[in-house]
Amino acid sequence: MSTLVKKDDPESDPRVKAVFDDIRATRKSDFINNIWRYLAFDPQLLENTWGEIKSVMACESAIDGQTKEMIYLAVSIANACSYCVHSHTAAAKARGMTDAQHAELLAIVSLAAKTNHLVTGMQIPLDEVFDCDQS
């Protein structure tokens, strides 16, 4: 259930159409995800968000695309974003994530959540060796 009403024809706004066209060209697909359709209520927010996503997720960098999607998936799990969990699972699989990698990712996310909670609950002090200021 959304907190906004999705526009019937968001591409009637030239700014929205330009972003949607760029999404299509970048992804080489005619599919426009709901996140973009709902963000179209505010063309500036749509432009800014797509610009950030494109510059981080859709460009060549030191981290390959599958790994980026798996990191995004892990953060989405940690942030409890069901929409993002689904979309980035699909994206990671499209980039080659296997069932075994998916299972291992879930095990890592689960373990990290557990140990994060334990350390937070016990307020364990940082080891000096991990503090860059102490080097």
C-alpha cells in the first residue's frame, strides 16, 4: 500500500520522460520499475535519485556489477526494505548470482546482524589495532 497515488501518465512531464528514457537506454530494457514511477510525483527527486543510482550502480568501477547488487541486497535486508530485497535479488541473479552465492550472502547477513547486536549490547570497546588514528 503506497503513501502516494501513482500518476497515470508520468511521461507527460518532459523531465520525467527524459529520466525514463535514460533508464531504458542505460538498462537496455523498456521496463520502468515502480520506484521510478512513484518518484515521478517529484521530477527533481526522480532526477536526483536516478543520477545517484546511475553513477554508482550502472558504471564501471573497482567493484563488479554482481558484487554491487549483492552489497545492495545485503543493505536492503539490513534496512528491511522488501521492495529493494526483491529488486536487487533479481538484479544480482541477472548478473550471475548463483543459489549457492545467495545462500552464502544470507548466512553472512545473518551472522553480521547477530554479532553486531552482541557487540552493541555489550558495548565492547574497539581494539586499538582497528583504530586508524592509533597507527
